[in-house]
Amino acid sequence: MSGPLFVVHPSQLLEFKEVIFNNCARFFSRIEIENLSSSRLAYRVRTNAKDVYLVRHNPGFVEKDQKSEVLVFIKPNKSVNAKHRFVVTVAECKEILEEIDRNEFWKKKHERLKLAHWRLSARIPTMDTETTMSMYQSQVKALKIENQMLRNKCEEYANMKKGSDEGQPSEEIEVDMPTVTFPEADNKTVLLIVLCAVILSQIILNALKLFK
């Protein structure tokens, strides 16, 4: 067959772009496989760093004159290395039934199938300032809303407490003064009892001041 079976976009370097996914910054890229042949093609994408990348829509089929897209994500807490490589492999499916499973095709592929390969290198992603700022701004906005809600709750509670205190009389400490019964006695005895009562009441008043 003359001419290439397919073409891959991008052609050499797989660049990763920063996006927001579930309120987290993630890096991803796309591999577009374009079928240039006159028949159906099966494709698969492999990498030498399986623990770093998550590849979606892989493997698969692409009809003639059509394109298929493979998504590549960098896993959390992983980083790109300049030595990372991706290989796109395709095979013609002229004699393959339509109902065949995409995974089963590569497990049972015939030895006579003509394979073609396309190699890509990974490029270390750069920080997308606009995307990062957008994420931080949304987080700051959410914190401001939460802070205002907490302030409103505190003010509401303070007003309720203030109204409750104003509606209740202030507590007063009542002191029962001792009742002095004067028995029949002479003037000196009566004077002594009165003096003791005054001293006792003064002691009680002084004690109450200490507890206020």
C-alpha cells in the first residue's frame, strides 16, 4: 500500500496543559489519530512510564477518513520526565469482524497483520498562570462566603444572648439579717448584744463584697 496508514497529532512532542478537575489542578494532553488508509484501523497507545500516566480511550478503532482521540493524564503526585516516550501502534482491519472487542483484537491479533508505529516524546509542562489564578480566586471567593456566614451566625447568637439577658431580672443576693431577741436584761447586756449584731452584719457585708 502506498502512503502512510495514519498520522498522529501532535507529530513529535506531547505537551501537557493544566486544567481544573474536581477543584484540583491536573495536567493532560491529547493524541489525535487520523486514518489515511482505505480501511478500518485498530490502534493502541503505550508508554514507558505506566506509573506516571493514565491513558483514556485506549485501545480503539478508527474508521477510514476519520479521527480518534486519546486522552493522557498525569497521575496525582507524579511528574513528567524528558525520557518518557509514547508509541502509537496501528493495524489494518480489512478481514476483522465489526463486532470484535478492541482489547481482544490486540490479544488475538494475527501475525500477518501489518503494523505501523509512531513515536512521541513527553514535554515537561509549564505552569498555566491564568488557570492557576482562576483556581485560587474561586477558592478565595468560597472562603470569603464561608467567613461571612460564620460572622452572621456569631452576630445572630450574640443578639439572641443579649435579648435573653435583657428580658431577665438581674440576680440579687438577699441576706437574711439575724433576728435579735432581747431577753430581759440590764442596759449593759442590751448594749453588748446590739454591738455584736452590728459587727456581725458588717462582717457579712464585707464578705459579700469579696464575692461580687
